[in-house]
Amino acid sequence: MPGVAGQRATLDFQLVTVNTWPTEGVLIVESMTLFAPMYASLLVASGRIRHRHLCLAPLTENLKVIAHRGASHQAPENTLASVELAWQQGADAVEVDVHLTRDRRIVAIHDPTTDRTAGTHLEVAATHSSRLRRLDVGRHKDPRFTGERIPYLEEVLRTVPAGRQLFVEIKCGPEILPPLADTVTRSGKRSQIVLIGFDLDTMRAAKKIMPDVPACWLCDKRILTSYSRSLARQAQAGGVDGLDVHWSGVTRRFIRAVKAAGLRLYIWTVDDPAQAARLKTLGADGITTNRPSRLRREIAVLSSR
């Protein structure tokens, strides 16, 4: 912390946040470091801060670690290999993206075309699922995954263990909802599903068709700005169960507004354990990550300090 004459500072240990007010202007500095408790102790001893509380909350308590497209840092995204690896690594939930094919089958793939993961151009919505299934979507990640196919949603559902959840991100429009409701119901795992999507109207429609299945509204990333508290009011008015937002726009004030509206809050995509710890202490219900094993392990280390 710079030695500004006459400055006043407060350190919130649970948030691992240092706020400094120089004599001119306002500067807010967030320090997310593994050594924050040691650093804070030195600042208290020097008399340069006054402390609010000294106890770090258990950082993994009630925080869902959600594997983004499976354990996608190590395995090809949205494949059975990635999903199975995430379960093995102890993820509380897995998130997959889904599209509807020409023959009205639901497949796990992020993009509307197959270029990026298969190296071949096919539009998912205009292609029969049998043709999509012939594509190799593993080799682009690593030769070890050669032969991985685009999975049907029902195949992914069969992997979900008891007590875990599957977050299903809808990447197309409401046309997918009737077959989605049927697929989820036939799987016998309807109570383990959370629906997410960027289109609020589609999320509203999902709640009408599947009122018992949680639905959360995904919000676009914010650049150099934070999320508005009005998003919580929009989500509440839309009848959804929660928000799923990018970590960069999250503030304490925003989270308070979300919680005051009675909504759940999930945050994407966080691979930094210190950032995840900060978001947990702010009140996040879940963190989506490409590296579920590492995040869970290192958050546990932080909570033991």
C-alpha cells in the first residue's frame, strides 16, 4: 500500500480487500493474494488500518464448483470425456451447451457450427444428428482424445451422479424446449437439472414448460463497468430463479441486490482461486470454472489459512 500522507484505510479480511482513500480523489484497490492474512497483520500492527473482523469464512461451504463444458482445461469441451473427468475431479455440477439438430435431437456443442471443434463446417440446426455424430471433436484438443463424438444430451444425463447437478445452457431459441422437457423427464434426473441461457424470453418460456426446474438468466460480460442492480429486478420480473454473470462485473452492491430479490447467483468463468474466494465471501452460490479440481483444491487451502 503506498505511503500517502493522511490516508485512512480499512481492510476487510473476509473479502481480502484493501480500500484506500488518499487526500485527493478516491482509489479502491483490491488485493487478492494468498498472503493477504500475513500482509493484513503487518498493516494492523503498524496502525495503518483498522480491522473489521479477522476470521476467514469457510470458503468451500455451500459454494458449488461447476465445471465449464466439463473439465475443459484438460479434455475437449462438451464431450463425454470432459464430463466424466469433471465428475472424477469432484465437481458439484457440470455445465454443457446444447443445440437442436435438424431431426430435433439435442446435442452438446457450444457453437452453432462445427468449424472450431471438428475442423469441418456444418450448421448444427441444419444437419441431421447422425451426420454430426460422425465428426471427431476430440483430436483438436489432443491426439489422446481422437474419436470423441458430439454427445446427445441423454448420454450426458446418464453420467450425472446422485447428488450432483447438470447445468444445461440453451444456445438456441425456445424451439428446443419441448424436446428438452421430454429428454430431461425421461432421464429420471429432472430434479438435478438447472437451465441457463442468455435469452430472457427463452428462460421465461422454460419456466412455463418446466416450472419445477430452476432457470437462470445468463448476462453478457461487462467491459470496464459493473452490473446494474436493475438486472436483479428484471430477472425477478421475468420469473426466473437466478442470474449467471461474468466475474468482472460483480460488486458487493450488485450481489446484495440479487440476494434481496431472492435469486440465486452463479458466476462464470473463474479459474483463479483467489478470485473465487473473493466471490464466495461476497455471497456467490456457485462458480463456473474450466479447472474444477485445481479450484476446489486451492480454495480449500485458502480456507484453512
